[in-house]
Amino acid sequence: MLKIKLFTIALLALSQSAFAQSPPSAGGQIQQIPPAPIPQEAIPEIRIELGGAPAIPAADDKKMQVDSLPVIGQALHTEAVVAHRPKRANFHLERASHEARHVADWVVDSGDNRHMPFAIVDKTDAKVFVFDAGGRLRGAAPALLGMGLGDDAVPGIGDRAMSSLRPQERTTPAGRFVSALGRNFHGKEILWVNYDDAVSMHPVVTTKPAERRLQRLATPTPLDNRISYGCINVPAKFFANVVRPAFTGTDGIVYVLPETRSAREVFASYDVEEHARLQIASELAPAQISSVVVRD
């Protein structure tokens, strides 16, 4: 009986000792068991398609429509503006009509003069402007023009005697003419404008005092400057000091502005500011994105 009691007491002591042990430390076996892994979501595949028809997504695709995605920076905009800055003719302080400036600016901006000197003949204002190949004005002067109003020459007029021309046929034709210095039938130096139609630019003719050509050039109005058979008469000093030096040793272009049609119709010219804006807009147009497809 005593043995049984002693055995029971010993068993109880061992049990209390087991329960009295301290819990595992931070480095114990329980803390070392790794947590259960958390599944990571797959990074979706994003495909951007430019232009054309929208992509047809698969059944598990997620799709969102984007009308446009502007990606233009200030630096790109500045570069485009500088690249397409319009070029203009330099009139200095010379007065000129809107149509004359329009054509001169277009010539310089487009390079239509092919690096040659050029002249603008404004029939409405009865004035001539002469520029160097770069579009810098060399001089301007009043001019006498054909008596007849109109922009076309009568067919075969270059082969007819001047005395046979009726007043309405004595026109100064409008257009773009490759011109060069030469001599007329009397040996006098002239600038041939349209050789086939016998139209030239030359010093004012004063052989008929009744026509008062010098006086007509001196008046401030262009209303009395229509007196010639079609040629362009300019002051003698202007021809000697401006026209001749500009066209010596080279061909040039003479643009005779129309008076019954617009310059755009005759020359296919454009406004340089408008042209520059269109060029910049086309270069900076944002990319049009037809669709964005996101795949899981």
C-alpha cells in the first residue's frame, strides 16, 4: 500500500514538472514553420494597337476603348514650330498691297523662284518690286501698263503690228514668266517677260509727248498708268540701277499679278501663315489608338 502511494506521488511530480516548462523562444520550433504561401496575381499583358480596325479580343480578354492618347511634349511642339516657321519676303519699309505681299511671301517660302532674282508687277497698284534671290527688296517703282484691262494676251499678238492692236487688246498678261535681259528690235536693252507675246519691261518710252508717260509715272494714283501696248514701262533710273543689276548674268522670274482673278488661281500660291499652321498640326497630331487589350 505504501508502495502504491509513493508511486502515485512520483507520477504527479513528474506531470507538474512537464507542465512547468517555459514555452519555446523566438528561435523555437514553432516560430520556424513558414507561413502558407499567398498566390500572386499574374501581371496582365497590355497590347496597344495603332490605327486600323480594332483588335478582336479572345473570350477571356478585357478590352477598353481609347479614342486618342496625346503624347506631345513641349519640346516636340517647339521643334515643330521652329522647323515650319514661315519665310517671308523682306519689303523693308516699302508700301505694298496685300496681294503683292502674299505672292512675294509665297515665292520665298516655297522657293518657287528657284534661287533666282524675281520681280512682282502689281497691275492694280501699277507698281514693280524687284527682289534678290533671297527675297530682299532691291527697289520699287511705279509702272505704266497695258491700256486694256485683262489677264490674257490675244493669241498671236506677238506677230502683229502694234498699230493693228485695238485698245482692248493691249493687255499686260498675268502669270509667271522666266525672264532675261535682251535687246528689242531697235537695239535697246530690255527685260524680256514674255517673248512670244512681245511683252517686256523697259525704260519708259517718251517718243510720243501727247501720251504724257513721264507725267503719268509721277502722279500718286495708279488710275492714269494704263497707256502702253502691253509692255511694262518703268523709270529709266530704276531700270538702270535696279532691274539691270538684278538680272545681269542670270535668268529671273517675273510674276505679273492678275486683276480679274485671284493670285491663288493664277500661281497656285498659299498663305504662308496658314501653310505653317497646317504643317505643324499634321506633325503634332496625336496618335489615334484604336483599342487597348488587357489580357490576364
